[in-house]
Amino acid sequence: MVTLILTLTMCALLFLMIWAATYFYPWTGLLRFFPRDIEEKARLHQPPFPAAPVVGRILMLLCALGFVGVIVYGGWDGVQKGFTFGQFLARFLVILFGVKVFDIIALDYILITKTQFFQHYIPETKGCAGYHSFGYNRKEQLRQILTQPFAALLIAWICTLF
């Protein structure tokens, strides 16, 4: 049950981070995660108010700290419950792959291709063909999927040291 709650927490933090990056527009480098035509048009967008990028960076930092907090809590809880290496590994594989599934289905597929989420916040991108190209970032997603078992192994090993 704790693993499920931690996974859902990470998914919520990821969504909040995407929303903060979209609305407050803190860093144009994030545009590289979008299809090329959306990236080009979004560069024309201006933040909604002068201090918005600062607010966005703060929110994104808090989300990143939340990610770390989820992993630390997952490890601490497992230590308290006497988890074995295998149990730690299973917990972190579920969390990491659960978030990756959320990223691909909820963010890449639904948010980008099926809703007007980004067009609402960045109207310059309305009509871009990239909103209909699910899977444009296959190589990046595959790279992340292939590295996650190693991250889970490392985190599980660190947790067993305590």
C-alpha cells in the first residue's frame, strides 16, 4: 500500500512540475522535450507576468525535492519494516516504472495529443502538427526505461546498507 501511495505521489509531483513548467515558463530548455514544431512556436511565448519564471523555478525545485523525499521515505519505511534487497528492488521498480507509465500514457498521450492543455497555456502553439504525433520522443523514453532498473538496483542496494 505504501508503494502505491509513493507511486501516486511521484505521479502528482510530475504533473505539478509539468504544469509549473508550462504555466510559469521558467526555462525554455524544457521545450526540447516537445515535438520540433511546438518547440519553435513556443519560443515566441512570454511568461504570464514578470516574476513567473522565478515562481516556476521554485515550484520545479520543490517538486524535485519531493521526488527525492519519496525515494528517501520509501527507503526509510522499508528499513523500518526490515525489507530485504529484493523487497526494496521491487518497491523501487514499481515506483519508477509506475511513474514512467503515467508519463507515457497520461502526459505524452493524453495531455499532449488528446487535450488542449498546452495550447491553453501557450496559445502560440495552436495548430501545431506535433500535438498529433504520439511517440515523437521514443528514443528518450526507451533510454529512460532501460536505465530505470539500474537506478532501482542502486537505490535498493543503498537502502540495504542501513
